[in-house]
Amino acid sequence: MTQNLSYGQLYYAKRMAQKLGITVEQYLASKPGSVPPPPQAPKPVDFSKVTKLRNLNITEGMLKCNLTGLPIDDLFSYERGVPVGTNIMCTGDPGVGKTTLLLHTLAHLAVNHQGNGKRLRCLFICAEMNKIQMWKYTQRFPIFGEVDTIFTSDYMHDNLKDVLEQLLDCGYDYVLMDSIVEVLETVREDNGWGQSQAEKWLIDLCIKHNEGHNQATAFTSMLLIQQVTKNGLFVGSNKIKHITDAHMEMRRRSERDGGDTYIQFSKNRNGQSGIQFGYQLSNDRIEYGTVRTEVEDEGDFSLDEPEKAF
């Protein structure tokens, strides 16, 4: 009975018989006239993107860094400034100022000009705050008003996947997403997807625009705010972590008064990591203070840099 079966069909029959606790012959006899389906052939893989490193099509425009004019420029990259075509993930405790500081950074990029007088195009994807809250922020920090902003709540009757794909296709230099969790949750609901499928969509979207595949051929940098658990652990899978070129953590040393806050890159392919860069939020400005670098073989830190307010 088994002689006319292919190897794949026989393998399938053995597995099914084992699950049922019977012999292969008994399994086949119980299904007269039926033959187990052969395994599907693997999908052909396109290897045209396998190349030698010397043949990578990297242009000068992909290597630029743009200045904010803030002390934080020194932290983002060795060259100073925020690199293009880069994914930067920011995590931190609630209330530590992630949105404020990154929107402050984005706004300063927006008002700075490139050599040809063209302004940088910056977009804020706001998925957590409503318009009233953001208006109050803009009264405190008027420079926030220079940033193109989309409130995802305005598009509740549209598919957010389509909304963001079409908007980003216009070509932005820098995009701030607040937050990954909220955007992915909405995209999942709009499309009936699982978490893994939604994350793959976001990863593909980031890479597409990092490489300048948009109408403006802009090598978009994505600033991605992500939530953390009470223990400070990253929320979500590691898939998004792996596409980020830098992981920017915002922390506070003192839980009692909420002060003594600092930025530290635990990973930064474009600049230094492990440096604790102090900052303090006030009602209408951000004060950038001391830089702490670890002293080798000692549990202490060295301090420098006077405070600067912006």
C-alpha cells in the first residue's frame, strides 16, 4: 500500500499515524482512495540583493548629519548632529520628558536650514496626546509650532496603515513617532493583524524611508518612542530593537523629587554610548547640564560641561 507513495507522502502518513496511535497501513486504509498531500515546494528566494560590500550604492546624501544647534548634537553622532537614514529608539519612565525633549529636538531641526536654504521637513506622529494637550505644550515651547503634526485620532475612520504610508511617501527628513505601541495597536485593529505582522509592517516602513524610497528621495530618520514596563524593560519583541541604530534611554536618578534626569545611549552605531548627559525640564525650556563619563576601574564619574538652557 505504501509502495506507490512518494517520500513526502509517506512521511506525512507516518506523522498522522503516529498522532493517532495506529500503523501507517491502518491510517491509509481508513482513508480509501485518498493520498496524503505532498509537502509544498519552498518558495523561490530572490538572491539578487546579495552583493559585495564595495558595491553598496551609498551616496554622500546618506551620510549627512543635521544640526539642531543644541548641546545634544554631540550625543547623537561623532560628526555632531542627527544622522539621516537612521532609526533611533527612545525609552524611559513615564514623566521623564521623552516627548518634550524629542519634539524639542525635532523642532530645532525643522527651523535649521541646509546649505541651499531649504528647510528640513519634520513630522510628528502623535498617537498618545490630544490637541488640547499639545496646544498647551506649544504655548510653553512656541518652537513646537514649526513641526508638521498628525493626530492619529483624526483618522479613526481610516486605515492608519494607509494614512501613514501615503503621508510618509511625501518624503520627510525626520519623523517622530509617539509611541510605537499605540501606532501598532491601531494598525493591528484596522487590518485584523497579529502583533508580529504589524511589527513587520513598521520595520519595512522604516527601512523603505531610511533608504529614500519616497517622492522626495529623502533619507528619513525615524525617532521612535517606546514604552517600558515598571521594571524598565522594553515593551514588545526584539524585532524592532534590531533595526534601530541607536537606543536612547532617558532616566532619573532620584525618584523622590523627579529631578536629576539624564540621557544615555546604551547602543549607538553613530556615536558614543555609555555617557550620561544631564538635562532638566522647566516650564518653558530645557536645561542641558553636566556630562558624566565612567572612570575606568572606578565606580565614580567625571563631570564637565556647564549648564545651558534652550
